[in-house]
Amino acid sequence: MEALTVAPDRKNSLRLDTLPDPVPGEGELLVDGLAVGVCGTDREILSGDHGAPPPGRERLVVGHESLGRVRQAPPDSGWVPGDLVVGVVRRPDPVPCGACAHGRFDMCRNGRFTERGIKELDGYAATSWTVEADYAVRLDPGLEHVGVLLEPATVVAKAWEQVELIGARSWFAPHSVLVTGAGPIGLLAALLGRQRGLEVHVLDRVESGPKPELVRRLGAEYHSDDVERVMERVRPDVVIEATGAASVVFGVMSTMGPYGMLCLTGLSPSGRTLEVDAGYINRELVLDNSVVVGTVNATLRHYAAAAEALAEADRGWLDSVITRRVPLESFAEAFEPEPDDIKTIIELARH
């Protein structure tokens, strides 16, 4: 098989390797890789800032946004050759902590979890891979062209779950949501907001290119103004933050209204400073019963919810979110951003 591998502690070590074909273990599916998505986490691994290889190895097969087709399945597994499949990223820690023991490995308490293509487990950027049947998610056959969006969709499925769980602490009937950032996470968060019947607003700094049109095609409103001005105009009940920009995060926190909720999905770079009136923000959060919550990763039920959301979505709209499809032999191009990029994927099957 061919696979994209990296030495995580070495900058710019990505290469295409020929490796032994995988042999499925007991209870595992053998899968032909179709595509893999590229995201910020992958770029951090390539820059040497993130990631860890399997124990005793120098190199890691990258790729956590997967899509494949089952070639071989164990008897009585519920899977058959030809099924469209996505592999779950995270595995519970071996202790396990209380959260992992209850199936919530997305909420691992001790950090000893492993992750395909990121931390101590080979990923899915390979022409063939295996995955435990219990950590495989079946997709609607009609999603073959866009199914690689499932993993990022699980992030927002969990984000919306967190919003709804926290909102239920009191009367909660949200009318509007502001999504900050119109990358893949932001657009998918907006999609799930529209599927919930909400008035959806999306804020991003770009004023042209595919993003504004994609938002409008959802029946949502696009903004490119300062976040404080948009907050004052829209007065959203919920904000899902997908930029990781500290100025946007604190801009939202300083302008949330009563029972406001801010769900953070974007990671902010460290080492930068921002001057804020912390006392004012704290006072307003307390007096308004507001909530700020961070969320990362996903567990099995979020994969199921995301698969359902994609199956219900307009396929043409989903296809437009994928702005570049790069063949495996040109893999390096996928990691070089272009101006109008939203989601770039690498097609693993040779043409």
C-alpha cells in the first residue's frame, strides 16, 4: 500500500511511502482508502509542533479525516464489502479514566487516549487501512463524493449537543445563532443550525470568494463587520466560535446578552497578548447567567449524529465546501493553502 507518513518531531518530513499491506485483526474491517481531509491539525504535525508516532516507531501515517470502502469484513459484523465507511479518530485510554470507561473518550480526563493519525496510532492517509468494526461508521452510499466531511461534522455535532445540554439547565428556546468563522467547521456548524430551524448568521473577514455564497445558499446571513457590531445587531442566543482568534472570542464574551452561550471550537495560538477589561467581562457573564464552554473531539454518538446530518443535507452544497481535490501523487500541494480554500482533500485512489 501507499501511505503518507511523517516524523512528528521533525519539520517538513512528510513523504509518500510504500508500506506492507495491512492485515485485519479479529473484529477489524479491511478498507480501501478513498480520500482523506487536510486540516490545521495536520499542518501542525507537518511543522513538527504536534503529533506522536506509535511506540517504538519514528514515523506516523497521518490523516484523521477519513473515507473508505470496505473490502473485507468479519462475519456477523453487520458490515459487507462495498459499504462506505469512516474511521473514528480517538480511542479510550488504557486505565481507563471514568469518562473513557463510560464511552466518553472525547472527554478523557488523564490524557492517555490515542488518536488515529495524530497520537500514537497510524492514520487513514493510506490506500488501504484497517479499523475495528466498533470504531467504524457507515455512511449513506450517496455521500461517496463528500463523506470525508464526516469527521469535521462530528466536531459541530458535539458542539450543538453541548449547547443543548447546557441550555436545558433552564427554559431554553433559542431563535438565532452566530457562527464565527466560515471554514469547514463554521460552515458545518451553520448547516446544523439551519437543520435545527434557527436563524443563522455567519461572520468571517473575507468579503468575496465562495464563503458568502455558501452561507447564502444555506438560507443564512453573511457578515464581515467587526464582531462587536455584529453581536449588537444580531443579538444571538448562541455563538459557535470557529476561528480561534482571541479578539473574536473576547469580543463575543464582552457583548453576550442574558443567558448567552458561547461554544468554543477553535484553538487560539499561544504567546499573543490582548488587552481586555476582564472585570467587565466577568461581571456581565455572572449577571447574565451566561456560559462559555470549550469542546473538542467526538465520541460514537456524535459520529452517528453527524452522519445523519450529512445524509439530510443538500449534496451540491456539501460538494461546494470541498474546494480542492488533490491526487495522491501531488499530495504536497494539498498542504499549501490557496486564497479561496475551504476544505482540501487528498484522493487516495489512483486514477
